[in-house]
Amino acid sequence: FKHRKSKGAVAAHFHESTKVEIAWTIIPILIVIAILIPATRTVIAQENHSDSFMTVKATGAQWKWGYDYMAGPGKGISFWSTLTTPYSEIYQGKDLPNNFVLAVDHELVVPVDKKIKIVTTSDDVLHGFYVTSLGVQMDAIPGFVRSTWFTAEKTGTYYGQCAQICGKYHAFMPIVIKVVTMPEYEQWVAQWKKAHPDSAPPADGAAPSKT
């Protein structure tokens, strides 16, 4: 009973500094706003494709990628990019080069230092357009059209892979992007169109046929 209070005793009330309480409320809010502004700008910039130099549709299919140059230099070019090594040779255990899972018959060719818009879709099941070295990943979903973009700052060959388990030969549908200088790209476009006269730009609303 030593510390017992008598009936009717009023408890002591303690109140800290109001200024401190206001400060530790306002300061975190200002910090969040300071982070939110540049973050919002970055998100908007990531989704902005309006200033793209060219547009390429990437169509996933079991087990290859189709590329349609839809806008910009090269419009009308269309082809499938398929693994060059036959599946039979892979499973027969033949002596194959180390990069056999990356070699394709047609590379996606784009110019350096240009913003490239990639539109993804799929002909069959879920696929994923994934090129880590270019910082680009976008699912290719049947019945849907999605878009992303990248800018390659150096010439060279960049490799990617389907990022979704899409069937038996999922491991054998690489993405190969060849980045060249603008003069080299213009030369490639001219050579392709000379070799494929039917690759002229399609009429509005028409889909080009892949070579």
C-alpha cells in the first residue's frame, strides 16, 4: 500500500514540445515529396514513347521471334528470327559451338543512340522479351499489345532470352539485337529491301508478311 493513491487523486499529465512534434511530422513529409517528384518524372519518362526514332513489333511464338518494322527507317521489313542449330543436333549430343543457343538466322538490327520502341505480343502462349544488357523486359501476351523502349549507347551484339516458360523448346528462342551505326543501318535497310522487294511499307492497317 506504500504507493497507493487516495481516492480522487488526479494523474499527472505530461506533454512534450509541440514544436518538435510538428517538426517530426513536416520533415518526413517534405522528404517524401522530394523523393516523389524525381521518381514520378522517371516513371513518366519510362512510359513515354512519343519521341521514339522507330517502332518494332516483337511477336513471340513457339519457339522463335517475329520482327515487324512498323515505323521509322526500315518500315515494312518483316522476318522471323529462329535458332540456326536444328533441335535434332542439340539432342543427339553432337559437337556444337559454345554459343549454339544464341545463334539465329536473322538478327534484329537497330541503329545506335536512337530510341527504339518495342511493341510486344504473342501468337500462341505467354512469352517474355528480355534483354538485360539493354535494360528492357516486357511480357508478350496473346491478344494483348504492350510496349517498352530502349536506347543502345554502344554498337555491338546484345543477347536476350524469353523470360517465360513457354514450352518444350523454351531455352532455344534467343533474342539477338545487332546495334550498328546509322550509315550501316541505312545500308542494311537498302540491302534487305533490294533482296526482298515485297518488304515495302504495308498499307495502313495491314500486317506485313514475315520472310
